[in-house]
Amino acid sequence: MTEKEKMLSGKLYISTDKELTRERDHAKKLCFEFNATDPSDNKRRKELLKKLFRTDKNCTVEPPFYCDYGYKIIIGKNFYVNHNCVILDVNTVNIGDNVFLGPGIQICTA
């Protein structure tokens, strides 16, 4: 069983595993780029969120935003999150339709 499989099944795992580290680094780079975007560059923000969440649904995220992996965050239609959100998606985070999160929200699956 790989460290990623252990993590996803809720077992103890080694977080410094090469695959997991590579995936986290990818998400952190996307978050960094997203958080540094010009406030009026909505097109670029949407492009980055599509890469991070792997979704084409309507979502708006106010920076700064941070997550571990991104691709384990499943977004419904019409998602909005205010500033300073942290989603530690060590396992799947499923966010339904028409969800609005206030500022400073933390969702932690670890």
C-alpha cells in the first residue's frame, strides 16, 4: 500500500513521501500564484481555480486561500468563499451547491 493510499484510507502515513510532497508542492504553487493575482484579473483567477480544484463549476474564492492538494476538494455549483480560507484536504472535501463560506474558515480533514 502506498503512502497516498494509506492517507486516503485514514491510516497512519508518511507525509514526506515523494508523491505526496510533489502533489502538495503543486497545489502550493497554484495557491501562491492565485493569491498574488491582481484583484481585477478574474479570468486568471478562474483559470488557476480550475487547475487547483479540477472543476469547471462557477466558484469564487477571495484570496488568500490555502489548501494541501486541491484536487480532493469537490466543488458544487455557485460556490463562494471569503478571504483567508484554509482547506486541509488530506482526504476528500465535498462542498455542495450554493455554498457561501465566511472569512477565516478552516476545513481540516486530517
